[in-house]
Amino acid sequence: MADRVHYHVVVTGLVPGSAHTVHDHVGSCGGANLSRHLSVLATGVANGAGSLTFDATVPAFEFGSGRIVIVYDSARPVLITGCAAL
């Protein structure tokens, strides 16, 4: 889409039944706690296999180099438990 970007996100290694919020940021995983927030992509509960899978659509300007996805350890975005470069 010209003005939007579609993400398909699969997070693994979570505790089954645990809740997590996932954000889109600008920065690097090495400095994720200092990165700039762009969007809340999802808040969900890990399935019985410890996975959280979802689709999200964001404005096209949020896509590009230096974008990361941050996984928080709970539904409240306080403690980062995972990060991946897009």
C-alpha cells in the first residue's frame, strides 16, 4: 500500500498465557530503552506454545532503516523483554 505498511509479527519464547505489549520504535536493539516510540502494534496473550502472532498496519513513514519492534514483559510497556530489527 502506498501510504501504509503491513507487518506480520511472530514472537516466540514467551511464557504460555503471559500478556505482552509490542511497539514499533526508531533506534537499535542495543539501545532499545532509549529508542523513540512510533506505534503500539498489539497487546496480546501468548498461546499455549508461548507464541504471539498478529498483523498490524502502520503509516508508511514508520517503515525503513533503524526501525525495531520491542516486546514488553507484560501488557504495561515498562520492562523490555525482547527486540528485533525490522
